[in-house]
Amino acid sequence: MLAAILLPCVQRARALSHSTKCLSNLRAIHTATVLYAEDNGDRLPPKFEIKKQTLTSQDIKDGRKLNTLSQGIQTALEPYAPAEVFRCPSDRGCFGNFTPLWQLLGASYEVKGVMGKDRGTTKEDLWSQMALHYILASDPWPPWEFNVPAKVVEKMNKGERGPLGWHPNWYNIILANGRAISISTPEEQAAAQGK
């Protein structure tokens, strides 16, 4: 009986501990991105896809790249951050493949770098994105995607990895201005972005 009472408390404490570590990782990724920008003419690093399993011809034309173990955001930011910060402690892979994304791809987090088609525009400038409350990095899926089975199927039909919740009913983001927070609803995300 005591175990039945304590188990939910232990699970909740573990989830909060993982979320705290996740937010700390996102802060380290933010710092690494700022350092990268300072060394690269204020430009964001390249955009690497972790949610997509394959790229369409339009994706390739737009300059998207798949994140892989040998080439990804973790290698682009390697001089500025150790590999461990790209691993969410709650990374459970995706729907249909529970191998952690970090193990498959080298990164658990979606980092909003710049695509090839946006080079030379204000979209590649880190400092302009700070003013816009831009989400710089996040867990890959918000609850309003992974809690709705139809959304999971829709994403998978588009060639994406099936959304899966890593934290109970929230996901973590870091804005370009350095603010790291946990988000549960689209309204909370819009408010965080000043929309």
C-alpha cells in the first residue's frame, strides 16, 4: 500500500528532474548557437531535420538536411557544446520506433537553424530572431501533436517520425532571447512568443 502511494510521487519527481535537465541542455544549446553566430557573421547554424525521415525534392531544393550521427546540429555546434547537451534525458524515440533519437541521429532536440533558401535574408540573422521571440530549440513534439492520434498518423503519412511525448503533457523550448520554459498548450506557446 505504501508503494502504491509513493510510486506516483517518485515518478513525478523523476519527470521534473528530467525536465530540469532538459531545460539546462536547451540553455547550453542556446549558448552554443550564440557563440556559433558570433564566429559566423551573426548567422544561425544550418537547419537539420530530426522529425523528417526522408526529404522530398522540394525539401532538398529549399536546402533542408537530415540530421545524422555524422552530420547534424550536434556536429555544427561541436566546438561550442559537448555532445551530451543534445540528449534529452526523456528521449524515448518516436511512435513506432522507441530507439532514442539521440542514439539514432545524434540529437534529441529540434534546433531551428537556417535553410539554404533563407541564406542572405534576415531569417539567418540570430539577432533579428531574438527580437521576434523566435523558438530557437525545443523538444521535437508539443502535446497537441502527440496527444491526438489523428495528428500522429497525419505526420507519419507525410514522411515524418510519429510524434511521441517525452515529458508528461508538456514540452520544453528555449527562445532566441534565452528564456527556457515548459509549454503545455498552443496558447502558452503563443504567449511566450508575444503573439
